[in-house]
Amino acid sequence: MSILLSKETTFIVQGITGREAVNLTRECLDYGSKVVGGVTPGRKGREVHGVPVFDTVAQAVENYGGPIDGSVVTVPPAFTKDAVLEAIENGIKLIVIVTERIPRRDVAQMVELAEMRGARIIGPNCLGLIVPEVCKMGGIGGPAKDAAKAYAPGPVGVMSRSGGMTTEISSSLTQAGLGVSTAISIGGDAIIGSTYAELMPYFEADEQTQAIVIYTEPGGRMEAQLSEWVAENNSRLPIVAFMAGKFMDDEEMKGMSFGHAGTIVEGKEDTATEKIARLAEAGITVAEEIPQIPELIKEKIGARASV
Amino acid sequence: MRFYEYEARKIVELAGIPVTKYGFCTTAEEAHKAAEEIGGPTVIKSQVLSGGRMKAGGVKFADTPEEAAEHAEAILRLEINGHMPRGVLVDPKAEVKQEYYASVVWDGTAKRPLMLFSDMGGIDIEEVAETHPDHVGRGHLSNLFPISDFEAKQTIAATGVTGSPLNRATPILAKLARLFRDYDMTLAEINPLAELTDGSFVALDAHMEMENEAVGRQKALLRKHLEIAEDDTRETYEPSDFERNVAAIDAADHRGVIQGKDHGFEGNLGLVIGAGGGSLTLTDAVRSQGGKPANYSEIGGNPSVAKACGLAKEVLEKDGVEKIAVMMSIVSNTRVDIVARGVIKACLELGKDPGETIAIFRIPGAWEDEGFKILNRYGVEYCDRSVSMWEAAGRAVAKIQGTPA
């Protein structure tokens, strides 16, 4: 089992003829994902690694001959909103937005329409998601052989505000013999389609998942929201968190953004120290360093099993 | 992007919200003239991108144009929290009956704009929310549908405001909400929103911030209406030479991205690190193990050899830097061999021994075997993914402190 993706998941790539998108398409195909079409306006009739390119999402759906599950959107920021609305209005239910530097208003509009149509957005400013040995949707983990090295199937769900750190943490779990159920790069922006708390119910319902690891940063209320969710839902899943950017608590760093657009300390609640305290209050273990994570997870899974 | 008060005032005015007849002045003579035109008592306010103006003596009251000119003269020369004012705002001293608070901000959890209104204006809204929660009205807005006046009315009525003030304040809050959305603001605040003795409402002070990502599509407002120059970026501090040089190297080549910051850093260990989350993790890892980073940096998106070399050189040339640590989280897009070539080239061009200068090289991932071969040749200590970022940072710290790892 896994969340959001399966062996049968079909998806398209919007902006497929761009340099990064061509690589990403290759990687996904090599991993065994079903990339059934691509869209770049004005490029209909071309092929990218054997994937047919269309002018519109509607053409891609028509060519496939049935509903398409997902789309990876990798178009410039000024065109992203239009591309995502096009995907949603053509029945696509899972949208991964790779693009960064999209103004919040556009993100909020896409998310609001997605809610109305029952679609889910992952990102923006993310690398997508992966179910080891099943499906890779987006650039997460890189080329298929590299992704295979970092991601083995296992009991741990991973959610991360950093794309690179999704792989770093998953690799540490894989090396420790644990492995990953589903890993999701949720995106580094202030407003994203799916937060930790919004994805928790999927992991909760997934039999394979026995524990969760989150990677988090200063800025925003996403961790507080997760803490609230955990307190309210009596989750069966132990959570281990890793918080990066503690140096940003220094007075000189106030108002500065590091790493991702969403990582900026504006209010008191945004600091690493404050977030760690909140997570701990909710019973979430905060690891000091990444090498501790696999050990903490093993302890937690062991403790649950012996109850 | 932050705005000066006089610009925020202009934005509010453009949205059709009433303001007092004010003047923005850069000399004492202009202030004299503005006060004369206003007629009667005035307030002279420093135009500076910093809070605490009142406390610092940046706001003064004047009864005559002569007094206004005198105050302007002094305020124009007054530095506030390290910032010199861009000018002064000369405002009529308003006859205020009641002060209100109106703002719109993003609610990241709801993913919608949030209107805030209070009948206890003029003071810090967070304080009001804590001590008098029933005096703060809140209302979320859709991002897709037009904003209707009734939404503002509901938010205001929730604080118990009724009668003429409710009807006067409603269109103001609705207009503020529309301007927040239309102009991609992250904060649009009027505090105080004043009810004058004649019953009319005016925005006495306004605070606006625009999302940096949207600056490119708001040129009509920024250039035409506010006449803000393209290079006027309103950073929270002046960029250093290091920051400027790294930005120039990045801009010169479209392949990959490098970033460098050294504001608030003054250590001896130069960091050539990446990517976004990796850099945050590694900077913490160095500091937590007693190391003193000389800078913060980010490498991502597969930069060219020249770019990686440029960043490493800038870091190495910073005062006090003895060694550099080259580290990233596992890379899938950036090529290990290219970064390795870049940092070795930087050492050689500066006449330094790469094996001595590079304390550690920890970048596992794409093209790592090719990269490790090159590093081997120059005697640089490197490690693969079996060595954690934490451990790699620790080794670099140990090396620079002269203690065996």
C-alpha cells in the first residue's frame, strides 16, 4: 500500500519540452511511472522520450481515452496558475507544482479551485512524491538508479518542506534498513497545496505506514497545525521531526529569508525554538541531528508493537 | 517589498480610501510650504523604513509653518535605528473623535486573506487581540470570487460597531481588502483609521508590504504611480560586497543558482553548501558543533564550473576565512563532479592547496564517482552518503580547530 500513488497512476507533464521537464520525464519513465502525455502550447505533434506532446490538457485526455490521474506542472511562474486551472478543469485530481517564485495570490486561487473540484495540489516549489518501487511523480530522488539507492520500500512516511532533504532523510531510513512507504516533498513556500496536517489522514489510513518523519523549517504555522491535528485525532502514528534553520533565531537574522521563500521569521511563533516547543508539547519527538532519526523511529515502532 | 508611509498613503488614496491633505517633503522649505497650504496645526513625521519613530523623536507637532520647517530640518537629519529618512510627511493635526484599526493579512493555514477590524485603533493589534478579543473582528476572503461590501460589514459589526461609523467604515475595509488582493500585498494596514469630529473617516497612517514574487507584475503601481526606481529593492539591510559579488556571478550565467549571505556571520570556516534545506541543516550542524561559519550559501540547479568556482573564490577571499567546507544534501540534479571541479579551480586560482584549503567535501549523488576521482587527485578529503551531513560538518569544524576528528 501507499498514499496518493499506485502502479496504475497515470500522469501528464505540463511544460514537458522545458530542459528540466525533459529530464524529469526520462527519470519518471525509467522508474516505471506511467507518463501518458505532455503539454506545451504550440508544440503539438512532438514527442519527449516517446511521450506525445499536445497543445492542451483536453487533447492529452482525449488521446489517452479516459481520465488522467495527475499532472506535474513545470512551467514559468507567470503561467503556472493558468496551467493548473487547466488541469483541474480537465478532471485531473492530483497536481504536483514544481515551479517556484509564484505569488501567493495565484497559489491561493489554485488551491481554492482544487478544493471546489475535489483535486489535491502538492507544492508549489517542490520535487513531487515517490512510492518506492511503485511510482515516482516529479524529480524527487533524481534519475531512477539514484532514486532506487535512496528509497527502499518500508514503514515510514516522509513529508518535507525541502526537496533535497526528502531524499537525504529517506536515504538515512533506507540505509538503516527501515525504508519508506511514501515520501512527499510538500514545498517550501508560505502557502502550499498540502500541509503536514492535511496529508496525515492519508498516512493514517495506509496500512503500510507505521511512523512519520517530517523535515521542517522556521516560518509559518504548519507545524502548529500538525500539533493541533495530532492532539485532536489521537493518531496511531508516532512522529519524529527534524527542524533546520535554528541559526535563524539570532536577532540579526530577523526578517531575513533563507533557503525557501516560506522560511522567514516574522512573528514570535515562527522561530525554530518556538516550533520545537510546540511539536514536543504534542508528543512529537524532535531529533537533534539526522543520524538519530532512524534510531528514534525504530524505538517508536518497537514500542507500539509491544503494546 | 516595504513601502514608506507616504507611499502607503498614496496606495490607499488610489484605492479610493479618504486620506488627509498631506505633503511629502525633502527639505525644510517644502515643509514650510506644505504647512502653509494645510493651514493650522500640523504633524511632521519622519519617512523611514523602521518602527519606533515616535520614541526616537521622528514625529513632532507644529502650530505654525515656521515651526513645521524647524521640525522638518531636525527630523531630516535624524537617523532612526540605523536608517536615514527619505523625507518627511507633513499632515494636518486631525480632530479625532475615535480611532479604529483595519487590516488585511494572509492566513497561511486557511490559505485565504484575512480581514481584521477593531474599534480600539491606534495601538498594537496583537495586544488588543489578547486583552480584548471581543473588540477584534475577523473575516476570511475568497481568492476567486469578487469581494463584496457585506463581508467587510460583517467583520466590522462583529466588534459591536453600528450606526453611522459602521456604514462609513464598511466601504473602507472592503476597498482595503480589494487593494490587498489586486496589488499582491502581504500586509495592508490602516492604523489608526480615524473618525473625525465631523463624523467623516480618514486613514491617518498606513502600512503596506508587497510580496517580492509579485513585484514584476505590479510595475504599473510601482513605477507609474509611486515612481519607485527599479534598483530600489528595499532590503532590510545594505548588501555586503560579498553578497553583491555572489549575486553578480549568479546573474552572469543562467545555469544553476548560487546565493551567498554574510550578514550576521563572522567566522573562519567558509561554507560552500546547498541546496535550500541542506544549507539550513548544514549551517546549524556547523554551529552546534562549535564551528564558526563565515557565511551562508546555497548551490542548486546544477551550476556551471565557473559558477561553483566563483562562489568558492568569494568565500575564500572573505576576511578571516581559513578553510572552506563543501557540503550538500544528496543531489539528484546538481552534478558532484562539476562542483568538485569548481571548488578545486577556485583554490588553484588563488594559489592555495585544495587538499589543505577544503576541510571536507561531502556531496553524494549524481556523478559522484567522477567527482571523487578528481578530489582524490588533489588530496581533498571527501565522503559519500554513508557519512551524515552532521558528521561531515563535525569533521570540518575539528580540522579548522586543529583537533583530530
